[in-house]
Amino acid sequence: MTRTAARLTSTLFGAATLIASAAIVAGPASADTAPECPDGVLVVVDFTDLGGEVETGCAEGDPESGRAALEAAGFTPEDSSPGLICTIDGQPDPCPTEFDGNYWAYWQVVDGEWEASMIGADEADPAPGGIEGWRYNDGSVPPPLPAAGGEASDDTATSDPATDDTTSDDAATSDSDDSGGISPALWIVIGVVVVAIVVGAVVRVTGARAERAAGPEQKGGDAATKE
């Protein structure tokens, strides 16, 4: 392989590494990858009513307030007036100028169940090991409750014994499908590596042709030198 080919191949593999690294860097986790937070406050923010997803983050240590826990978990709240959170991570966009019945409802887990906070996030003092929740709606439905291991599960749905078996089968099928999938980050790496291999092959073939073409000229030059 020529020096040019080697440099190009090395550059492409370096790019693949950078892309893979960028693909796995994340802020707050989605609900199915919720972090465990044994020494801090787990914060759940439900964007589903705004067309988003349920996201979670861990506020390490002992945050001084509910707002501090929200920010430490990786979310950015903004107020419409002092003490009244209007948007989280820019949602809703724009911040409503008139109250339409929906707001960022603030919840806390007490004895394993969500309870609407009776005080504002600036006055609340969440304890390490606790769980805080936010959901943009009319305040009647809380966000999903994180299950053991930090994963969020929607416990607001009622159980129907007649459909429990069907639900369990569907869940098992879904889990099986998920476990056999390939992550988007891996597909990105595979694609870049394939491109690197193809480009490397093209460069090698081009270099070989150039060397063969230069061969007769080099031999002619050597013969002229000998004469």
C-alpha cells in the first residue's frame, strides 16, 4: 500500500472512532435506559404530551431544592414569572402567554407512589434516594413510575386480568425483538468501516496501476543512463 493509501485509510478509521464516540454521548437518558441513582435524586421528565419521550436523569448528592435537582439531572427549566416554571428543555415551544389548563406539574414518589407536590420546586427539599417527576398536562396524570433498576414503567394503567396473559406474551415478544437488534451507533460504525475498506481498495488498485505505468519509463531511463 502506498503512503497516500495508508494515510487515507488511517484517517477514515479515525473518523469512524470519532463518530462512534459521538453517537454514545448523551444527556438525560430515555425511559428504557434510566440510570440508577442510589446516592442522589432520580428525576423523571415526561415530554409525551408534547410529542416527546420520557427522559430521566440523576441529580447526584443532596440537591437543595426540586429545581436544583431538575437542573443537576441535566434539564434546563425556564420561568414565565419568578418561581413558575414554564418550559423544560425549551418545551412547550413557545412558552404559553395565557394559561390553557396545562402546566409542568411537579410530582414526588411517596411510599412507592406518585403524589402531587403540595409545595413549589423552589421550596421542596428532595432527599437522596428520592424520585422527582415532571409532566406537562393538567396535573391529573403523573409521569411513569421508575421500576427497580431505574427503568420507567407506566403504572397509571389499570390491570385487566382477562388480558394479562396476552400482555405478557406481547411483552416477551417485544423483549426478544429488542435484544436481537443492532444499535444505531453500531450501524454508523459499520457503515464508516465499509466505506474505509472500499476507499482503501480503490487507492491500492490506483497505486498499483500507477506503479506499473511508471515501470517502463523507469527501465527506459536506466537504459539511457547505461549508454
